[in-house]
Amino acid sequence: MIVVTGAAGFIGSNLVRGLNRAGERDILAVDEPGDGRKIDNLADCEIAEYWDKGQLLRRLQNGIGFVPRRIYHQGACAVTTEWDGRYMMENNYRYSTQIFEYCRVVGVPLIYASSAAVYGAGDCFEEDAGIERPLNVYGHSKLMFDRYVRRRLGETGSQVVGLRYFNVYGPRESHKGPMASVAWHLHRQVQKDGEARLFKGCNGYADGEQSRDFVYVDDVVDVNLWFARHPEVSGIFNVGTGRAATFNDLADAVIGWHGAGRKRYISFPEHLERAYQSYTRADITKLRRAGYDRPFASVAAGVKAYLDSLEGSASNSGERG
């Protein structure tokens, strides 16, 4: 059986669907039971069993009853504005170390979600410990686990892969609310109000010219599955397109899909001034050297695929996002 934590979440549920498309059905889905809205993400997925996070943690200590073929660890608190350090470290760091130690002892391959948040406000995004300077507790929690993995990587005989996701967008994210992607928010704004609201200039950037590496979720899933097919490869890798697109580019793609709309620039929130990445661009040299050679979707192509999927899901059973 394959284990996917965070299975009802955005990337986790897309990963389960990707596994289904690859012919996998023997999947244990693990998630927090509290948010009932996101469970709909698994409605069209085929799984063998569902456990809540607490059940998995208890079983890790006492033996889970079977040896997983692989664990995809996507479960985490992804609220970048959460400043409760104890809560964040318990959910993102301690949870992850317990899974890692189980995999190390039993010899189970582990592929887990890290984040580009570990890099902070710098302009270099290479998997190098010397340039990792998170701006928030979320980024620190992810970096702490990456460091833990780096220290102990030589102690495990099975694959361990950390994937530093950049700005992921795509279907099955609407439950995230404020933490949903910029693409989702711009789509809803244009749909409702006929305008895409972007931040005014800040940190030396003109209006809407802050830039991010926006990566479509299907590409993220494909990278996960590629590493599963290459168990000889371990390490920590960036997962992004290797290109930075401006928020204006993203808004233009959304407005273009709708065929109507305009951009409006709003004041930059004061509470984000010291905790905001105005620029990200994944250095994917290490990923390419590992052997992953597939192209990543451009913003234009990814936004079209995303909004086409939302239109289809809305017409069938209500927008799931």
C-alpha cells in the first residue's frame, strides 16, 4: 500500500488522482478530519483506506500493521501567516521527523513536501544551506525539517526526497480560502467584480511587477511520480518552472481567459512588508541533473488548463477549485 499524507488537501488530492491515473488504487489516504470542506477533493479518487493524522502517528509508534511501498508526505500547516511557533513546529517539523524516523528504520521510501519559503527575500534560489533565510514561521518549520533530513540522509538505506515547491496553483485548492493561489483569487475577482486586484509597487517593484515562479499542480504531481520511478535518487530539489512571471502576467492570463476584465492596483498590506517574497524563481539545475527533463507549463498554458477545469467542474457538480 502507498501512503499519502495531506491526501484531502490541494497537492495531496491531485497526487492521489495522479497515482490513480498511473494505475495505483491501493492507497492509504491520511489527513486531518477537522475541515470537512476539503474531503470533497477525494470524491473522485480511488483509495483503499482513510486514517486521520492522529491514527497514523499512533500506529507509527506501535507498528502500522503493514509495510508501505512508499510514503508521500504532503501533510502540513501551509498557512504562511500563522505565527504560533509551537503549533507550526508540531505540525510541520515534529510530524515530519516521526514519519522520517519510521521510514529510516523500516526502509520505506519517503517523498515529502518542502517549500520555496525556506529562501526568504533573497534573489538566489538554489538548494544551498548558505542562502536559506526564511521570513516566517512556516518557512522556518520547513527548513528545520530539511536540515534534519540533510543530517540523517546517510543513515537510511531507502530513498528520501524533499521537494521545495514554488508557487503551486491548480484544481482542488478552493478550500484553502486566503491561502489559495493568486490565480484562484484573481479568477474569483474577475468572475465576481470584473477586475483583478494586484498590489501596488513595493520593495523596488512597479505596480503588479512583483514576480513569482508559478508552477501548475499537474507538473508538481509529475515530479513526485518521476522520483517514485527513480528510487536511486535522493536529496532536496526545487520544483518550479525555472521562470519568474509577474503578477501582471498572471492577471493578464486570467483576464484573457474570461475575455473581459481589468486590473486595479491596491495598497500593499503593512503586515506583510517584512514577511513577503516579492520575487522567486526556482533554480532547477539540480532537478535537471537528476534526470527530470519534462517541460513545465507556462503561466498562459497553466492558467488556461486550470480555468478550463474549474469551468468543467462547475458545470458538472459545482465549483470545487
